[in-house]
Amino acid sequence: MMQTNFLDTPISYLKTVGPQRAQLLKSELHLSSFGDLLYYFPFRYVDRSKFYMVKDIEPELPYVQIKGKITHFGVAGSGRSQRLMATFKDETGSVELIWFQGVQWVRNSLKTGVDYVLQGRPTAFNGVINIPHPDLELLSLYEASPDTALQPIYNSTEKLKTKGLDSKGIYKLMKILFSQMEPMLFNKDVMWLLPENLSSELIEDLRILSHKQAVIQIHFPKDLQILKKAEFRLKFEDLFFPQVRMLSAKNNRSQSVRGHIFSTVGQYFNVFYHEKLPFQLTNAQKRVIKEIRADMGSGKQMNRLLQGDVGSGKTLVALMCMLISIDNGFQSAMMVPTEILANQHYKSIKELVEGLDIQVRLLTGSTKTRERRELLEHLADGRLHILIGTHALIEDPVKFRNLGFVVIDEQHRFGVEQRSKLWNKNTILPHVLIMTATPIPRTLAMTIYGDLDTSVIDEMPPGRKPIHTRHYFDSARLKLFSFMKEQISIGRQVYVVYPLIEESEKMDYKDLMDGYESILRAFPRPAYQVSIVHGRMSSQDKDYEMERFVRKETQIMVATTVIEVGVNVPNASVMVIESAERFGLSQLHQLRGRVGRGAEQSFCILMTSYKLSAEAKLRMETMVRTNDGFEIADTDLKLRGPGDMAGTRQSGMEGMKIADLVKDAQILQLARASAMRILAEDPSLSSESNRPIVRFLQELSKEKTNWSRIS
């Protein structure tokens, strides 16, 4: 109880904080208690023993520390675009400082002609080096500070800085907190403050610091060597406990959740395989079908993730597994995120099983009442074998007679509760196959889908040619139009995709409607026909325009990203992506996958302005260089970080305090291996040595619901 009382003490009770600062710390950094502050870790450290001269500053340096004076202030712009500039000088030269926020507060708090110590990260703009939003401390105060050589730097915000809570202000709060904790930290009779959360065997095996030592040293490191040990220990914790939870959930499910036993591979599967298969399966497809068949015959409920690039044949694999379900007397369902994709799957699957006496139906928000009534009746009495649809499948009136197999396509577009509603429509949970065309780096797959079995289709069907990708600047538009006309003249069709629907005042990107009009001018009727599809159109209008394109009545489809998923037009051989710099790598790759579905050579043209950030240039270079979805996903993860990628919000990994899934991939693998070993030796974590792990997991479960479990 005493531990809870101390670490749960509201932060307003910490000396110098008070109600106003406490409210800001809560709203800006989500710090409400002593415990929240304690576990708010620095993101880097400044070596206070090292100083740079202005003449030695390079924009590649991660940070610099300089002694000097401000000689001049200047203000540019007005209103929200106002910025403050200052000249900072030492005996070797001067450098420009710049602030885009908190202009008035910064100007009032700094003086010219006074000696300061500056800390900041240099950047270059138009060849001139500047330091945006530097930290400045009076030289006299800096020299009087007794701090160690490694000074922690904490993330702050402009609002906090106006209340004196910049990095140094937060550091002062940390010192006050530790001054209150110190008598308890080192009192052997008071062991509850920072208890150990790993087993002594694991600590000894890995030769790592104790939890208490790591927390102290992360804030007040004695030297670089012990700082590295503290970082390793806390990163390991961040990554270890989610792995234990997910692997425990997986073990519990495999032992306690029974599944339908599909013992028969019968007539439906065999007739389809020998007589209906549109092309020979790749070795990867055969391998995945064997893995799924083994799951479905094991007596345990299957939860499997199927990864495969756009066009790799995931849907065909899913259909063949549905046929096994039907052979065993069960129904199947496929849930997809959009009506366009639902229609696409419905048409292709209906065509593939034609002549097999299998009833396939489509259920979306647009399904007519009379048709819906008949569909639900056939579903309930078992006449309906395969139901394909959107989130309409999870509505209460939808009742299956015996649902045995569920496919979720692009599952990250559905909430966890939505998905669970579908597979809870049966007393015995159905087998679940989750498909994604977004390749997931191994480190991310371990965290988002750590409790699922994984299959990968890493081959493309025979006859598919790699898509040629080119990067054009806006000035090459006439060249682009000429190329489009050339492709249309040989019977091909073209997508032109825009990021916006209507003009944004803040962005000078070409919007969809302007683009549509320019296309109409360059490709006049009646020689050319142009379709348009965007998110604000009704479903009927979208379907009408898509159908015109599918039937080759139009040669060009101008669209927003509604066509990112699920449009399959083999005759479309050109994908033009306007303002390509506004798209992430994963989305660019998805869009590119809309072409290259036929035997002809296909092309993807990335149109951008000349003003590209270093990151945007890397995205364009990556797209031009490779068609490998996994290489693209790895680059995307490095550029964007895990927080922006699909699924991490539901994975239990978004609460990491210090670990980085990109930089700490090796620690993640060690954490997963350690969790697997411990659970293999003690599946229920009931041994005395594992009590610290259980206690900490219980604390975590109180903080938030763990959504990492799939069923």
C-alpha cells in the first residue's frame, strides 16, 4: 500500500509544481503522478565536458554545446508565421538562432551581451547553418551547477517552456523527486518503492542491472558505460513484458480454445484444384495451404496471419481453405473494409467456383432489403456456403448455421471489437485467417501479431512482370501525357491518383478536381473517356464509374486513394501518383500494386514538385529501386517509426517508454527468446522465482486493457 501511496501521489504535491504547472504537465506530457514523472525518461544526453567553437559546427552533428553571447535579435513574418531570430557569437564566428514558437516569451527571457551556454541541434537552410529552438543557460549558472558530465535532455513543449518547464526545468523536478525518494531507495526495510520485476535467474543470466539501479542511472548516469547498461535494462523490460503477455495468450488459447476439426479434403477442394484452378499454384501458395490445413485438422482453433504482396495470390489461398471448410460441412465468411473490395472479392470468387454448386452471396450496407432477407434466411438454414461483405457481417441479424472459417482482409482497418463480433457468432470459435497486403517487418510482426502464427507468400504468380517505376517532376507533365497517350493507343488503361479532393489553403498541391479538369483538356472527348472516383461520392456512383473502367468504356480513372485496396483491372497498365511526396511508402506500394495484374508490362509514375525533403527523396528512390514489399516496409518503419504503422495502437506496444522497434530489434529478439524460454519452463509462471514477473504483469493489466489477443 505504501508503494501505491507514494508513486500515485499527484504531481501537484511535488515542490515547485502546484496546480497550474500540474495541469500543464498532465495535458502536455500525460504526467499526473510522482510515478509518471519517475518513468519519464530522457531521450538523449549532453556531454557537458565537450564544447564546440562556432567555426567547427556542421549540420550533420546531433547536437552542439557552445559558449558565447547574443549580439542581435530580429523578428520576421507576422501572426502565426512570425519567427524570432538571433545572432549568437563566439571568438571564431557567429551562427543564427531561430524560434518559430513562443517568440514573445523567448525574446523577453534572453538578453544581448550576456555570456550563455547554448545547446542545440544545427541544421542547414539554403546553405546557411542555423540552430532552431536552442536551450540557453547563463554561463554563471551553468558553471555553478554540480551536475555530472552527462546531462539528461527531456522532451518538453512550447507551453511548458513558458512556465519554466523546458528540459532543464523537468530535470530540476526530477532532482526534487529523487531527493524525496532517496531515504526510501536505500533503506533495506523499505523495499517496496522500486521493486524488481524480473526473476533473479534472468537478471543473472543476462548480466543486467537491477530495476532500481536502471531507473536511477537513466536519470543521473555516473558515466557513459553505466548509462548504456541502464538503457539496455529498461529497453529489455519495455519489450519483454508485451512478449510474455502475447505468448501466454497464445499458449492459453492453444490449450483451452478448441476448434472445429476439418478432417476431410473432399470433392469441392479436389474438383476445384484439378479442374477449376486458373493457374498453377506457386510453391509459396502450396506451402501456406499445407500450414493452414495442418492448423484446421489439429483440433485447436487457428489464428493465422497471411502476409503477401499485392497480387501474390492470397485470395486464391483463402478460397481453397474455404472449400475445405465446405467439404467438412461448415460455412465461411470473408470480411473486408470497403464495398469496392467486397464487390471485387465477390465477383472473382463467384466466377472461380462457378459450376461447383456453391452458393456465394454479398452483404454490404447497399444490399437491398428483399435480397438481404433471403440471404439471411439461406445463411441461417445452411444453404449459403460463403458470405462476403463489409462490417455489415457483424450486425446482430446476421446468424450463421455453422460458421467454421473466417477470413479478415486488411484487418487493421477493423477495430478489435468489430472482429470479435464476427467470430463470436458461433459457440465454437471458427478458424481465423487474417490477410494483409501490407508487408510487415519482422520486428513489427513480433509485436503487433506476436500471438499469431504467421505464413508468408513470398512468390509472385508466373508470368507477372516487375512494374517499372519512374519519378518525374511536375515540369515533365507533357512527357507524362505523351506516355499516357502512347499506352492508351495500344489498348491500355491508366489510373491517375491524387491525395486531396479539393484545394487546401495551406497546401499548394494539385487537387483532384483541378487535376480532373486538366486531364479532360489534355484528353478531350470523344477520342478519350475519363472516369472519376473519390470518397465523397455515393457508393452507387463509385460503382458505376468503376464498372465503366472495368468494361473499358473509359481509358483513364482519376481517383483519390479509395482505389488503394481491391481494384483489380488487369488491362490497367499505368499508375500515375500525383503529389507522390505526400504519400507514405506503404501507401505508394499499395497504389502501385493496382497495376501489373495482367501479362503486359506495367508502369508507375511518381509525380512530385522539385521541393522535396530528404525523407521524400528517399521514398521516391526506394520506390524506383525496388518492388520488394518487405524491403519497402523496412524502410517505411525506419522513416516513420512503429507508432504510425498499422496495428500498433492495438498491439500493447504503444506504451513503450524507451525502446525503439527499429533501433532495438536485437533487444526485441532477445526479449522474445527469453519470454519463450521462461514460458516453456514454467507455462503458468507459478514458480517462486517468476513471482516478480507476475506481479508486474498484474500492475500492467490494471493500467490498460490488452488488445493484443485476437480471439
